[in-house]
Amino acid sequence: MHKNLEKNLSYLIDSFSNSESSIESRWRSALTELFPTYQLVSAEHPVETCQLNKQSSTLAIPSIKNQNGYYLKSNNNSEFFSDNDIDLVVSLLRLAKQFISIEDAVAQGAAEERKRIARDLHDDVAARMLTLIHTVKDQETIDLSRSILKSLRNSIYTLDNKSSVTILDAITDVRSELQDRLNPIGIQLFWQQSEQLDNLTFTPRQHINLNRMLHEAITNIVRHANAQYVEINIELEQQHFKATCCDNGSGFDIDKCIPGKGINNIKTRVLEIDGTASWHAVHNNESNETQGSCVEINFPIKNTIT
């Protein structure tokens, strides 16, 4: 066994098992780890097979997925590749492609399972809710049923991880929903949003999680804050979406309270989309008395409309 492969086998297996980074990134990292004294550069043309140049100072290496490939180059005149090095890279390339096959199989299985669940939810549960809406007479029950049906459809929508929705459409929907919740109980909603949100999209998970986090924040305000109004500000900062929700109620100190279900739900949902959530009290500048609180939700967005 090649000495570098034997030394780094555990690292390489862990590295290729880390599906959070792209397989191509894992491939580059593996090559760099195995040949730390050589320079890895991208090739300008497709590389079909592993091969040495005449001086044995440069090793051409294929990419894993749809890229031109790479060159490993000696940084000095005393280091040269051997046939053993070629065998090592070929073996490593075979290992990487096996991981791709496994990941593709798992992804396909997960996609089929998501479709099955979505179909069952749509054909059974959603159909039952729709029947309930058309049969009950009480308006409060009808409104509740419609709300549940909408939440259910949102959940079905998130099961399709290839769909997307524009940010403007998503925040328009949630603004309307929050307005409908707050108006009947006499709490005003002040809404501001950035003008830089055109041509940007949410993934299904970002869409549903933002919706539910803002609903959780509003639920906490309604139950505990005794507020007269809520301010929500939507901004875009360096490809990060930021939503700040503030109220003028009694306020609280996040460091001195025991987080309940609402706060914990927000923390869980924001972590699912690689974001952060923070809370702080709002103080009167003159008396320094607490006069409300804010929660700030922040997560990265990468998707644009094509």
C-alpha cells in the first residue's frame, strides 16, 4: 500500500463520507492531503486518464464530475512521480466514484420516499380537510380548517426539494397571513422590506421555515408581550436574508428566561437553513426601561431566478 494512502486512509474515508461538501471539493482535498508537497492546479482541457508528462514532474488527473481535470505539479526539481503514484490516484478515483454511486442511490431513494409521502398527504389528509371545510357551518371552524389546509400544503411543497419560490412572493404571503392574525386583535403591523430582493429565490425549506419562524415570533408577542404594534423589517446583507421582528410590549431578557417551545422552535428551524437567531430587549433611551423586544433571523441565500 502506498505510504501516504496507508497514513491517510481514515481521513480519506471520513472526507469522502462528508456529503455536506461537493464531491469535487472532497476530491481536491484528498489529492492535496495525499500529495502535500505538490501544487494542484486546474487543467484548461478535459483530462480523461491519469498520466505523467515526460519529465515525471506533472501528473494529469481527471475530475469527478463535469470539470476539465487537474494537474499535480512538482514544486522543485528533486520530486518526481512514479507509477506507484499513478496507481494510488487511480485507486482513489475509483473510491470517489463508488461514493458517488452510493450517494446517488440514497438521494434517489429519498426522493422517491418524499414523493410517496407528499402523494399520501395530498390524496388523503388534504382531501379530508377540504371535505371538512365544505361540510361544517361554523365560520371559526372553517377558518381554522383553511389555515390547517394551507399549512399542510406548505409541508407537501417542502418535500419537493427542487422547487423554489421568489423571495418577494414568499414574504408577500407571510405578510398577508400575519396581517390577518394581528388585525382582529388590534395589534398594528408595520412592514418594511428592502428593494434588493428581485430575482432571488428561497428553497422550499427556507420558505416554510421563515414562514413558521415569523409565525412563532408573532405568537410569542400575542401571548406574552401585551404589545400595541409589531415592526418587521426585511433586508438583504451580503447574500444573507435578515428578518427583524420587534414589538413595543413588556419585553424580556433572553439570558434570564427559560426558553419555551416557541423560542426553541425558532432556534431549531433557523439551524436547519444554516442561519442564526438572536433576541434582545428594546430600551427607552431616556429612562433605560424595557419597552419591547426584537428577534433577528439571519440565513444565507444563494439562489437566483434563471
